[in-house]
Amino acid sequence: MQHGLSIDIEDYYQIIYKDYFGTAIPPSPEVERNTQWILDELNRHGTKATFFTLGNVAQQFPSLIQRIAREGHELAVHGYEHKYISKMSQNEFREELKKAKGILEDTSSCSVLGHRAPAFSITKESFWALDVLREEGLLYDSSIYPIKGKRYGIKGASKTIYQWPNGLYEIPLSCIELFGKSIPVAGGGYIRHFPCWWTRFAIRRLEKLERPAVVYMHPYEFENAYPKIGKPVNFKLKIHTLLQAHNRGATQRSKFKSLLSDFLFIPLRALIEQRTMQAA
């Protein structure tokens, strides 16, 4: 079975300075360095993926974006500077989306048809974003976690690919059912914090249900150095940094290689194409 593989290209330090210090800084070389490593590894395995990319990262590292497109991966939009949709107005989101999408398309000479909200920040209160996405020419969204979570998630949402009333496809993030609860799996911290056998078990379980897994990772998870913040940090940020540093670097690289060896992956847009063919 073929599963969806996605990389959310965002810079750890840029997000930390924005969220904790209210300071805008350019993306650091770390995001480019680790994305290059990911691309090298995908090439070794002959695997293509979807890269949900921030517009300001594309501005800072245009050659990286051009390499992603040149090597046959899918470019999709992740916003311009990682603003949370749940905290934006409809007009603010539209302008943010148009700006980021335009930068990606101009830099890569490719059409951008996919979207993922920063921190999965499409909530029931911001479903209006789905209409904006469709009006701006997007084919699909991949922002809905069908779980009950504190920071994100929509309890009771479909766990399989579906279409919203406006025709926009939704590719939900992966979860499995255990003891009557929906457990998020196969992405970000859920890969880093848990052993590889657990992720492998979860994906095999999804295969039995004939549901492709939607795997996602971030470039900063592959960085070997411990995160360093150049400002005094409070307790909340210390805990955040400890959690983000756990099992990253060599451990995450090893898990990524194992997943590429154990499973077949395709870009997310190809999952929709498969679904359309099966329904025909």
C-alpha cells in the first residue's frame, strides 16, 4: 500500500522568536541544511514527497525550492510566516495565502494545489478558511486532525480522504483507534517521542483498514545540535525546548530511513489521484 509523505518546511528559531518574543527574524540556515539532507535521502530511496513550505523560507532559500521542484516532489503552501489561521481574519488569511502561494509558484514555476495550516490551526470557528482555499485555486487541504486535542484537532472528523461541500479535498492526519479513543500517529513528535516499532505498528494497522497513513516531519527534527535560544527563556519555553530536542538528530534520521525502507510513500496529491481513479 502507498502512503502519503509530507515535510512541513519551517524554521524552528523563527517560530520560537515569533511566538515567545514577538520578534521577526529570517529563517536560519538550519532549515535549508536539514531539508537538503531529507532530499538526499529521498533520492537514495527513489521516493517523492509533498513539501508544505512557508513563503518566507522560499524567499530566503530559492535554490532549495527549485531543487524540490526539479527533483519531482510536490510543492504545497504552509502560509507565509507560520501565522495561525484561528487567530487571523478572513481577509488576513486570504492575503497571507496569496502572498505565499505566489512566491512558491514564481520561484518553482510549478502550480501549488495543496495547503496545510501552521499547527493544524483550522478549527470549527475558522472553517471559512476552506472556502478561501477553494476560491484561491487550491485542490486540497491537509490540516484536520480527527482527534480531541488541546492545541488542535476536530473530534469526530472523518479519518479518510473526503471532499468538503465546496469541492475542496481534505487529507486528514493519521490516527488509530485504541480503547475507544483516537490516537494520533505517524507525524512530528508522535514519531520522535515513540519507538519506531510503534509507528510501524500504527501504519500496518492503517493498512489493514485500507487507510493510507499521512506521515509528516519537520526539518528541525533532523538537526543534530541541541536548540539554542539567544535570549533569556521562561519555564514554558524551557519545557518546549526539551520536548522539541528529544530524539531529534541522529535518532530521527534513523527512523526516517527505516520508514523509507519499510513502506511505500507518494506525495499527498497522488493520494487524491488514486482515490479519484478508484471511484471511477
